[in-house]
Amino acid sequence: MRGIVKRFPGVLANDDVDLEVTSGEVHCLLGENGAGKTTLMNVLYGLYSRDRGEICVDGSPVEFKGPSDAIRHGIGMVHQHFMLVPVFSVVDNIVLGSEPTRGGFIDRDRARREILALSREYNLPVDLDAQVRDISVGMQQRAEILKLLYRGARIMILDEPTAVLTPKEVDELFKIICALKSSGCTIVFITHKLREVMEFSDRVSVLRRGRRVATLETANTDAAELVKMMVGREVVAHVEKSDRVPGRVVARVDEVTAKNQRQLPALRGLSFQVSEGEIVGIAGVEGNGQNELAEILTGHRKPTSGKVTLQGRDMTGRSPKEFLRAGVAYIPADRLRDGLIAEFALFENTTLGYQDSLPFAKGVRLDQGEERLFCEQIVKEFEIKATSTSVPSGLLSGGNQQKLIIGRELRRDPRLLVAVQPTRGLDVGAIEYVHSQLIRAREEGKAVILISLELNEILSLSDRILVMYEGRIAGEFTSAEASREELGLCMAGGRASQ
């Protein structure tokens, strides 16, 4: 790619970018949220038309009017948000648009044979007959990779492929990438996670504010140099927090049980409490009841038994609005599905949940002036990069969307903050900022429940750590005594409940 320029209204996303990848390499594209990484790859994949520049494949200039042109040239892309039809089977998703036929009908037997051969060759086990909505995120990703292999892709773009995976699934993914590389495939790997860059890439290209800063041999650089290239400054990796004695109990969970979406047991007699000025970290492999716990603590799910109290008040089974009014703030795991309305402007998103209250509601009318003023304060205080408060929130980078949610929730001055995967999909600069805001909430005397799959995050931020396994507390630790090894043992169910 030579001199690629891509503009959106008010934004220069790619500014004269050059990028070269070679056959059979793993090439990482590294940068902050909003640096232009995904935009550049969407141009390569034909989803976006470039405003200027040239794309060459095997030395010859090409013109892509859409993804089908890119696929014909052997280029495929697995997006951060998978492009699968939930109610279709895995096999139907893989062949969708490229179905083999016989006598005018889809030849499913041939499709299955070809997919199974690819599955065995690249060690990509999938349940071909299962509906996508019923399989794990890791299997969905394997299905996406099989889609590319089925179409003959030899250049594969993976956009933030580990953002929604468990640690075990991440390890499995990198084994797959090694197998693809060994077979001659080229992998372009969009990420902001430095460990992944250092361990698995051959070369790395760093983007900052739409421009390529450098392309380096991974073996000839280190994490500190890459961070400085990404954000233009040193980033504090260690979280500093003062010693605090927790205050009064803010929230208590007593013998709570609950079912998941499939009406199977998710929480099995869970009990714990969190106090003022305390961060309680909840660790565990995804799917052990953490999401159901967060939903119960915010009114989005009703327990089947047990009791939830907030500052001594029984909140069991109350609505999300009642939890909000009682002083509970919520940073959800999926910011686009549960935290924002992508089509709404920034100022509309910042008053969600309070649009019927003063100063925003004036009788039956909304006072947009007050909404905009409130939003401007959040944008300024939380350093959100946006051209105006009227732009749809869906146009912000992931990091700025997260800042918008955190700013909105903390501006409500909550007594309890429930933060679920608050740094998922964020770059190192945004992670540093989110961590500082969680510590700030703690210093202000708020109670914080931090649910995260990132053990480093749990270990550095938490005052106490609870490990969940199969809907129960498998272990409880202070931050001083906890170790990755002990937490990992509990996460695997290797320690008795306490």
C-alpha cells in the first residue's frame, strides 16, 4: 500500500500511509484506538474506497470495488465483531455466498467434506451443525478463519482477534496462526497488546494519528520503544494507589442464585460484600457467572433466590432504573450493545437514564442545551476526542467510546461502580487512563466491583480478589497475598470454596 489517504467528515483517518507485507510473515499493525489501523485494512479489503494512493498485490496494481474483489486476489478479513448469522449453522455460515452446487441445489455433503479437510489440516475444530448463537466466541472465530480458507485466502487480516477471547482461547489462536504461517499464509494482525506483538510477530508497523511512524523487525525492538511510538510519550505501567481502610459496607450479596440465558444455573449461593473506598476484583474464566452477577448488581437480571442490599436497602429484583437512582453506576462489557446507542449523538448518550430528570427534563420536553452543556463537561474532563457533541457515538474510536461511558457513569457520583471488562479492546494509553479513573473512584470513597479476565489488571487494581468458578466463590485473597499461580489454580477449580 503506497500513499494511502482516507478521509471521513471532519476526520483524516489515514494520512499518506505506506505498508508492505511479505509472503509467509506475521505482520502486526500496532497503534492507539483511533490511529487508523482498521480503516487502513478496510481499504485493503475493499470495504472502503481510498481517496488517494495505490494498492499492489504480487507487484501489480489492483482496484478493489468491494470485498469480493479482494477475496478474488486472495485477501480475507476477520473483523473484530464477527460477520456471522447467529441463526444459521456453522457450515452454512462458512459457505455463505460461495455455496457448492450440484444440479442447481446446494451440495452440503461436498461443503462438509471440504470444510472438514481444512479443519483437520489447520487444527480448527468446529461443530458444523451447531447454530452460531449456541457456540463459544473462540469457535465463532475459528469459523471465520475457515471461511477465509474455504475461499482460498492467502493474506489474512485479523482485526483485534484476541479482544473477546479467554486466555486459553488466545493460546489456541496463536497455535492456529503458527500453522497458517507454516503453510505459507501471510497474517496481518491488528492489535494494541504489546505482549502479543513481541511474542508472535515477525515485523510490526506502528500507526499514530493516521500516519505510519515506523516499521520494525520485532526482534530488534522492545515494548518500551513501541509504546513511545504508539502514544508519543512514556506510559506508566504500574498503578499507584494509597493504602486505605475500607469504610462502611455499600453493597452486600447474600446466598444469591440465578440462571443464565439458557435457564441453566449460573450463580450458586454467592455471598460477598464491598465497602466504601474498596476495589473488589472478580477473577475467573469467562462463563463462570461473572456476567450474570453484574446484571443482578445493576437490575438487569433477577435472582432466583437470595438477597441483594445496597446501603442497607433491599434491592432484590428491582429494575435497572431503581438501581440507577439508588446510586449504582455500570460500565458494561459490551460498550456498543449495552453502553451506548451508536446512532445517538454524544450529548444524547451522556444523559441516558436521566433524560426524564432535572436539569435535562423540562416538563415533557428535553432541554438539549443542558444536555450539550453536561456532555461538553464530560468531553473536556475525560479528554474525549470528538469533533463535536453532535456526532454519533458510533463514529468514535473504541477508547473514546469507553471514556464517554466512564465519564457519564462517574459524573453521576455513584456509591457503587460495577465495571465489567473496562479496558477490553483498549490501547495502552487508554488503559492507563481507565485505571486512573477507577483508582480515583476508590480514593473518593466509592465502592468498586471490577470484573475482568485480565489477571494483571485484577492484581494491580484490587484491594481484595474473589475468584469465581461455576457460579461460586472458589477463593478469596488480599492483593498482597495473591499471585497469578494461585489465582490460576482457583480459576480452574483447584481450590475449595471459602
